[in-house]
Amino acid sequence: MMNPIEANSCIYNTQMGYGLPLSGTTTVETLLPTIYGSGITDSKTNTAPIKSESGLTYNNIHQLLPRKRSRETYSSSFNIINPLLSMQLQQQQQFDIEHLISQHMEQVRVEIEENRKRQARRIIEGIEEGMMKRLRAKEDEIRKIGKLNSALEDRVKSLCMENQIWRDLAQTNEAAANAIRTNLEQVLAATTRLGDAAAAVMDDAQSCCGSTGGGGGEEEEVEQRMMVNRAHGKGSSRTSRMCRNCGKGGACVLLLPCRHLCLCTVCGSNLHTCPICKSTKNASVHINMS
């Protein structure tokens, strides 16, 4: 791109011959362009020099008139060219200004576009980072829930197994309780039968042996006490094993040879006859009933 000042100088140099010194041989016609000098050269006529009365030789008088006219033509042409040059300079300056403005606008547009792209990338990166954080948090939560679910499943399985164990144990205990209840009923029935049999044996023994001396009153008292105990519902195996002499201690001494278990420890050491059959005691055996 050409500088407006250089362009101005070129225009002046090409059309006006600006910068060339005027000499005696240089005329205005040679400096003007052909378009301006064509009319001037055509108007010239070839005339011979005229001599004056003083003897000096002059050029043709018509030669001065075209020179004056050429100066006027040069001035008018300069007046015509000057607005054209100024208009051209203004147009060139306007073009340069518009070109600079367009370049600056293009640069600004590119910078704005780059800034917009950077901002968009930053926003997208921020959104992606936030989404990744949320996804990681959700994954951690899912893992925690999975661990908790597995722990709960294990707990449920253990509770089911424990429940089954307790159910089996309850069934076993119930069966054992039923067996114990049956055994107790059988023992109670057998005890009742044994108590009745013992009473019958005692009655038979009393009827067979009879009573002797003053000891019959004590024996009758013992028998009455035992009968009272049976009447009050104490005819269990422990009651039937009470001492037949005093009726207080447990019967733990076996008398021989009649084999009656009817005396306590104290009475067994003091008495020498069986209180049931009134036979003489040859020996006695202490039996631990605990």
C-alpha cells in the first residue's frame, strides 16, 4: 500500500514535473502533459524573426502570446487537478481508515470468538467435573447401600437359622416336658398303688401279729398319724417312707430278717423289734436315700 504523501508526490512528479529546475531552454510546454500541450503546439505558426528599427532581432510576437496562454492553461489545469487529487487522497485515506477498522474489527471478532470458546470450554469442563463428582458420590452411595444390603441379608439368614434352632429346641423341650409329665403321672400312679399296698400289708400285719403290752398305744398313735398324713394328701413316696415308730424321721434303716424299711436312724438304734411285724431284729442296714 502506498503512502498518501508518496502518492501525492508521484502525481505531482508525473503530471506537473515537480522538482525539475526551470532553465532557459525549458519551456512550460515541455512540462505540461501532451493533452494540455497539443492545443498550444497546434496554435503555433512558423514565422521568421522580425527585426526592429534598432537592429535587434526579436522572435515572433505570437510566440509570447502562447506562453502567456500556456501559463493560464497550467493554472486552470492545476486548479482542476487539485480537487481531483484532494478527492483521491480523501478516498485513499477513507479506504485506509476503513481497512484499518475492518482489520481491527476482525481482530476483535477473532478475540471475542476465542474468549467465547474458552468460556464455553470452561463451562463445559465445570459441568463435566460437577457431573463426575455427582456420579462418584452416587457410586459410593450405591456401594454403601450394597454393603448394607448384604449385611442385612446375612443378618436375616442368621436370624432365620437362630429361629430354626430355637424352634427345634422348643420342640425338643416340649417333647421332654411331655415325657417328664408322663413319667410323673406314672410315678404318681405307682406311688399311689404302693401306698395302698403298704397300707394293706400293714393292716394284714396288725391283724396277724396283734398288739403286746403297753407299746400298743404308741404303735396305734403312729399308725393314726400316718393315716392322717395320707388323708391330707401326703401319701407320696416320701410320706410312705416315714418312720413307723416316731413318725417324724425318714425311714432309712432296713431290718433283718423281716426286711422292713420302717425305722429312722434314731429309732433303728434304739428298737430291737420290727414295728410292723413285731419280729426280733437280728441286724439292720442303713440306706442312704438322698
